[in-house]
Amino acid sequence: MINLSRKLPLADPAVVEVAAHELFDADVDPSVVLEAAQLLLVSGPREVKAAASWIAGRATEMEGFPEQAEDHYHYALAVDGAFDPALFDLARFASDRGDAVRGLSLLNRMAGGDVETLHAVLEHFQPTPRPGLGRNHPCWCGSGKKYKICHLGKGDQPLSERAAWLYQKAKLHAEELGWRDQILEFAEIRSEFWVGEEALLESLDDPLVADVALFEGGAFTDFVDSRGDLLPPDEFALARQWQEVERSVHEVEEVRPGEGLTLRDLRTGDRHEIREGSASRQLHVGNLICARVVPAGDTWQIFGGIEPIAPAQRAPLLEMLDDETTDPADLVEILSERFVTVRG
């Protein structure tokens, strides 16, 4: 049995959050943490109940029961309406459901909530104002449901735009719920030949690091299995499609600067018209890249970075990608070899 009252200073939400992350990252069985948190909820003093309920929520989420976890977060706020960790986690739930308005409302109740990465994401995906449309009016989308039940507060952008939001939801899930050690491992490999004291910290934001953890590492499957029911139906269907897409080496066949690319998948021979802004200004016909090309509504897009590939890397990388036993860490390593040359 874990004695949480000894391990965590439960009166300080900021300290509780950091310490709880360390506790979960130490591979402690979530059921053991949940049992200890529930004991505090029953017999602990009132000042620890918000923290105990939040910890119980995190443990319940890690066991794969998000809706029960959400109940714990709501109870934490009922005890302490300013308990920031619970506000943040309820904002995650709002985001997963596509409710940007509620998510922002929760984050704005936090100290420093406006600097959270999630805040910027939700601001971008706020719904279009619809003056004159009341809560009980039929929804503008034609579903036949009342506006308050259907689209009130929820993103109304097309799926091609919300695909980026779906990716951010999965990424936040990996960062918050049990995948930190793997992300750190990949970041250390990625930054081995980077220069500067902040190299490791910068590599934690590298697109490839998170993407390999999500897909080759298994975090995306965990996200879909545990939280898929929270997603808007079209995003859930898109997430299922993404699970079938493999990383590959692509040859650039056409460049439309600032707009997109035409890529040929060297593993399958498939050609895709990619909507892409920045890389389409830098790449040239004949270049080789490693990327995950995914459907996104009526477009094809790339999330998780675009890795330039030297001709000499083509064969060994294709062999690695075709091998189902490839360790994800080895994939990060081969895709980071270009930095050895840069430093040299």
C-alpha cells in the first residue's frame, strides 16, 4: 500500500501535480495508487480531498476508464473550485469532445492557464459566432437536434482543418498519461548530436519524437482505445484510418510552393497530393523524405515532421520500415544520423 499523505504534500496543487507525474512515471501500478487515493478520500482531512480525488482520476484514466476519471476531477473541483490540475484535465476532456469554448473557460480559471499549449489550440478552433441562434433553436448543421445539444461551443471547421486538433489531442494524451519515459528516451536519441545546453529540452518539442511515440511506440492506439468514445464521430473514424497508415519513404514528384506536394510512396507506389505550406517552399523534385502521409477529410496531410533522406539511406531505411520487429528507438536513431554530419 502506498501512503500518499507521506509521499505528497497534498495541500499544494503544483507540488502534487509534479510529484504525481513522477509517481506514475515510476511504473507504479495505477490500481495501487487508486486504492491509496480512495483511502484518503474516505478517511483523510478535507484539505487533501481535492488532491486525492485528482490523483484517483489520473489513476483511473491510466487504467482506461476516462469517464469515471472525469467524475473524480469534477469532485476535486467541488471540494476546491480553484484546484488547477483538475481544471486542466477537465479542459482536456472538453477538447477531446470538440468543445473549445468549455475548454477555454476551464483553462481561464487556472493561474497561468492562458500560457498552456492547449489554450492556443482551443483558441484556434473556437466555433464561428452565430448571432441570433438560441440554445434551443435547431442546430445550423441540419442535424435536427437543438443547438445546445449538437454544436454549441464545438468546433465547426471541416475535418481537413480539425485533423490538426485531433493530432494535438493524441499528443497531449501521450504527454500526460504514461508515455513520458518513452518520449524522453526518443528525445535523448534525437538530440545526441545537437549543440547547446538546451538541446534535450528542444528535442522534446521535435515533431519526430512525439510522432514515433504515438505510432510506432503505441501511444496513439492507447489514445484511440481509451478516449475514442469522447471524440466527435468523424474524428474517431479518422483516427481509425490513421492507425492503418505506416511511415514510409516518399519521392517528391511535384512542388507547388506554399501550397503542397505530389509524393510517391516508395513502399507502395501510391501517389498523394499533399496539402503542405512550409516544406513545399524548401523541397525540390527528386528529393527523398520520410514521413507519415495521412488522410484528413478531403485532403492528405503530414503530421509528425518531414525527414530529409539521403539516397544512401533509402535502402536501409525501407528495410527497417518493412521489418515489423524494428525497435522505435532504432528508427529515431537512423532518422537522426544527419545531425552527425551537421555537427562534424
